[in-house]
Amino acid sequence: MGAVYRARDTRLGRIVAIKVLRPEIADAERKRRFFNEARAASALNHPNIAAVYDVDAHEGSDFIVMEHVAGRSLDRVIAGRPLPLGDALRYGVQIAAALAAAHEAGIIHRDLKPGNILITDDGRVKVVDFGLAKLPDAHPASPAAPTEAWNAAAPQTEEGAILGTVAYMSPEQAEGKPVDARSDVFSFGAVLYEMLTGRRPFDGDSRTSTLASIVNSEPAPISEMAPAIPREVQRLVYRCLRKQPERRVQTAADLKLALEDLKEDSDSGQLAPAAPKPPRRRSRRTPLIGAAGVLGIAIAAIAAVLLWRGHEALSPRSTPLTSAPGAEDYPAFSPDGNRVAYSWSGDRQDNYDIYVQVAPGDRPLRLTSDPAPDTQPVWSPDGRQIAFYRGGPWPGTWVIGALGGPERKVAEGVMPGAWSPDGTELIVTDQRVISAVPVNSGEARQLTFPQAEYIDSQPALSPDGQYLAFVRTHGLGTSLSDIYRVDFPTAGRGSVPVRLTSVRALILGLSWTADSREIVFSSVYTGAPSLWRVHAFGAGEPRPLEGVGPDAVHPSVSPQRGRLVYATRVLDTNLWSVPAASDGHRITGFDTSAAAIITTANRQDRFPQYSPDGTRLMFVSDRSGMDQIWVSNTDGSNAAQLTSFGGASPSYWPRWSPDGWRIVFTARPGDNVDVYMVNAPGSGLHRVTDAPGNELWPDWSAGGNWIFYSTFRNGQEQIWKAPAEGGGEHRTITTGGGAYMPRSAPGGKYVYFLRRGNTDLWRVPVDGGREERVLAGVDWEYAPWGDGVCYLDPQTKQLKFYDVVAGKLTAAAAPIPKTASSGIAVSPDGRTVVFTRADRVEGDLVTIENFR
């Protein structure tokens, strides 16, 4: 609707561009849009948006004076050919930056396309043409503008009006619906798609067909036109081009950050090209139907019969299903065996969400995008819904459509395991008992009734709907687990579960075989996690699953088609240190920017503690193949294994005596977890507790005379104490129940502890008495020191120190990334805090075809 001239500003001596509204088309609507562009652009001051210097009228002609951009429009730069990846990412970062600035000012462009993006001769981006922009509700008038034209109302878009360039519209724009900033994100995705492929994602034969394609169709896969484009880049494009606004990248600012990360990885060579897919074998068609056609049909029929007869002889075959960065976990087959839902930590490995994968190499469908972690998806019997667990501050079970859409919370504080056969109930666990909760409304019913010290979890329903399998663990914080089975229709009070295994080891997922006769599960009772199978009826020891290596977890067997999928898990945790400032009684600051790694064993090092003299570190590590206690210098050097038990039992929770001569810890060489004591050099091993049940989380009293621990006894979990030298009576010091992880307070007057069902820190006098809450928001990562407690906030991931005496809280300025829930330690002088960090968390999904 205008002509653009190159001109010279004689007052300031600069080259400018003058955009003139052609008089022959200058009706009221076009005038409004013309000055709308001036109003929008003049409100923005950003290096990637062409600046507006002035707006005026002369002899009946309205014009805008703009920044002159020496270069070409992006559509001319593309010219039907894909751009180099580096150029596309460089331009994309700048375009996203321009959109972020506009959106922050409340302005939506609504006509983003390559023709409205200028590329300067030195590679800078300038976004232009805000004529269709949607402005904030109120705008100040400008005295520099022609009064009549400028003060006319900005273009008002009624619902149903379609504005913009068709090929780059968002679906809501194409349907004439109200739009917000996410509409520009969709248009950006179309522009980035074109930069990478040289083609528009939606380009029909007519305006109508293009609009229909935008609303109803997906663009051709980028991999078909540009197979070398990294999958991470492709995923970002697809996230921008999602039909539903709530499932796209939500802000241009987030988009800019994602592109900057991709560009940085690309420039450094860390962004690998996508592996090319094997070419599809095309069938040869022939118009001949006579004898050759009949013969072909006969051959095909014979082949089908032979294939059917030979099905029993087909060997299992492993196929990678995913290969994305980060960790993919908790796979679950759909009822028809064609799709797999799973949890993935994302391109940046910063949060778990639910995805659905159809075939290897295909682009997964992302279902959730909440900041809280989403895991453990479970398909409904009809394949239309997926239940999943959402963590965070308000955990619980949610339900979402299998193709996305609105989410709905079904139950608080529980994890899903299966759906009832009719789809009306979800079988869930609160990490204590297993229950069935209605999907829509109604009362929950309890299905298992474990004894007080036992925990029931990981429910799995047999395909025929007759039996419920689950994992029963002897005490939270232990790995003493086995698989049980109960009749599902009659499950509840009075039904007695049948024990199927005697592995007494950590179990990481279980699934029924399609014939409802066996159970496949992951267990570590021979070392690293691997897959096993056990008969659900009758006797028999578990048998290893052939063709499956170590680190296999969370199996899922397809009810159809003879397929199994599992996740591989690689976890490398190390000890890290952070300098702290202290005055001898309290910690007054943390320097998280100076965090430094201590151990680098490429295994799992965790649960650190300083020696009383501050010269050594003690920690738990699986360097020898099973968790044992190790001791090293404070810099991680000269590490030596302290405990062994002949490799038959893991050791946990080590605590140094105040004099530095002895260590208490927990181990399970027999049926129960007990507290043991050993001299610091590793000699003089003896057992401290030998009562039935599990004794956990030991610690010394400040004077070294008592050992505190937690255990289930008399139907409740309480904190107990025992004489360190043995021979005396063990007695409880708490009465409130649910008490665990005792830690002696400096000074010897109190014992801190945690309580089930919340994240509150409590304390009780060492001889028992009144139990009082000290602080909210504390988990396993806490360590008493000086006048208070140092801890890692489970929500914000900030190191904090709470001065119990003064009631004052000191927090680190920045969170610590990748922290693992594995304890922290404070040096005796209060100048160093050691924590556990998950430096490498990886996992992929693998399918086994022809599984029987």
C-alpha cells in the first residue's frame, strides 16, 4: 500500500527511507494501518527492529521516515534454497530478539514473513512493516503526527477477520480467532522452516488450500529435504509450528534462549548432524495383470503362510527407539502396541515432560510442558488418554489426551501404575499403599494393606485384568524389595498377596507379558540393573532376559504384536564443593560461582561427610560394582574402599564419630538392614543393632556416647538411641511417628529429624521430650553445623543456612544446577559445603521385536 524511497535527511546528514502511502489507495482503513505501523515501530527501540524517525504529511501525501537498511529482504536471501545452518541460526536469534522486544511492549506483529525481514550487508537482521500489528489497549498521542490520521483508532480486528500473509499465518489467525504473542511464534517457525529447507511449510495451490493446510495438516518433515539438520533444531521448529498455542514455545524470549544455545553448540561443533535414515524400499507397480499377476499373488500368499508358520522361530531383535540428548525413561506401550509414551528431560535436559513416539527416528509428540517434572505415563485401555505423575510442590496424578489437549488432575500425592480394565479407575500408590481412585469422581478404595514397616509401590495390572502385581519394600530408604501378586477383582482387606520373588533388592519397573503368565522386571540384585522374567504362578527363580545388557530399567511389554521396550540408564554423580563464609557459629554466604568438582570416577559418588579434623571425606560409591563406603582426601585424591561384606551387601549412610576413630553405617548382609560400626582404618567390624526390622540413618551423639537411628517398631517409625559401646538398652526418643534421618545438633542438646508426609525439619531433646518444628522446606540434603542447619532447598536448589538461635535465614544468590538428592556436608570450619551433582544423566529407549 506504499512506495519506499531512499532519501537524504538534510538536517542530520544521513540516509533514510521514506515510506509514502499512495494517494490513490489512501482510504480511511489504509490510513489507519499506515499510521499503526508508525505507532508500533516508534514505540520500540531495538537493534533488530527498523527505527521510525518521523511521521508527517505533505500536500495530501502521508509518509513515514524510517531507518535505511542496506541489504536484502530474507525472501531474496533464501530464493528457494536452504541457508547454511549457521546463517539460519544467526538470523533466527536476531528475529526472536526483535519479537521478544515487541511482545514485551505489548505489540504483536501479526505479519512476520521473510519479506518483512531485512538482512544487512554485514548479516544483521531488521524486522520491518508493523502495519498489521496488534497494539496495547492504550497509546499516547504524538504531537508530531497529523492530528486526524494519528488520533484515529488503531485497527480493530473483529473475530472472524483474517489478517496477514496467508502462508505464514498461525492456525488461530487463519481461522479469524483472537491472537496473542504465540501467533508470532508460529509465524517465526514457518520462517525458520523456510530458511532451513528453502520451502514454505504450508504452500497450497490457492489461498483457501493454504489456509486449510495451516489449520489441518503438518508440514513435510525437514529431514526429507535437509537430512543433515540436527534433530534438536528440527524439534524446535516443530515446537513453534504446533497447532494449539498452549503447546508451542510460549514466549519469544524462551525461543531466543533456545536458539542461542543451539547456535553455541553448532559453532562449537557439539551439535551433530542428524543421522540419515535408510532409504525406503519402493514397491514396483506394473499394469500387467495376466499370468504374471496371478503368479505374484500366489507367491505372496505362500510367503504369508510361511511367515506365519515361521513366526515361532523368529529371533528377538533389539532396535533403538530414541537417541535424543539427555534421558528418556518410563516407556509405556499403547494398547495397540504402535506407540510409546515416555518421559524425556528435553533438549536442554532441564525438565521432564511426557512425549509419544511412533517409530524410530520420527519426531515425537510432546504432550506436557509444565515447569514441574512429568513422568510415569500410563495408557488408558482405549488408548485415548494418558495418566502421568507430576512432581513439584503439589505432586499428583494427572490425565491428558493421547494427542495432547487440556490436563486434569485426578488425585493428590499419588503415582499412577495402571488403569482398571473398564477405564473408570486408576491404580495408584502413595509410596505406602496401593489404591484405586476414580478417574472422574467417587471414593478411593485401598487395595493393599502392608504392615507398618513395609511399602507397596509400582502396581501393574495383567492384560486379562485378573491380577495385580506390585513391589513390596521392607522400609523406605532401603532396597529390600520383592514382587507380589494379588487377585485384582477381590483385592482389598482380607486378600493375601502371593510373593513371587526373593531377590531382596532394588526393583526398577515391572510389566506383565501379553499372555498374563509372566512378569518382566528390572532388578539390581546381581549388580547393575538388568531385565529378568519370573512366572506369576507356581515356583521358579527369575531368569535373565536374553539380549539385554546392564543398566536396563522400566520395561513395558506390548499387549499386542510381541514387542518390549525398556530404558537404558547411565548416571554419573560426583561430589562438588562450594566456598562458604562463616564466623564460626553461622554461615553468612555461599559463593556458588566458584563450585568445583572433587570426585571424577565416572560412577555414583554421594552422601559425603567430613572427618572431624576436616582432612578427609567419607562417601558412598559404586566404583567397585556395588555401593560401599570410601574415604579420600578432601580433594578426592587417594580414595580407598572401607567396607566390603564380600560384595554381598551394599553399605549406606556413613557417619564419623566425634573423635574420628570410628564409623557407623547401615548394611544388609542378611535379611534385614542393621547398623554396623567399624574403625576408621576398616578393622573391628561389628553390628550395633540386631532387632527384627530395618534400622536406618544412624548418627552419633555430640559426645560420642550414643548412636541414634530410625526404625519401625511397635507399629510406628521413631527415632531410637543405643549405647555406642553396646550392652545397654535401646530406647525411643520420639513419640509422634513418621520420624526418620536423625542428625545430632552441635552442642549435644537436641537431635534433628525429618517427618514423613512433609518437608519440615524437627528437633527433639536427646533424652526425649517435646518435639518441635524448626523449619519448613528441608529434604535429605541437610547438615547441622554451628548455631543452625545448612541445607539445599528442594524447590529452589539454593544452598541455605538457617540460624536456629537467631531465627535468621541466609541463602545463596543463585541455585546450583544438576544437584542430586544425595546428602550434603559442611567442613568443620564452615568454609566449604560439599554436595552431590548429577553430571551425566543419560538414557535411551530400546525395543525388542519378536519378544515372546
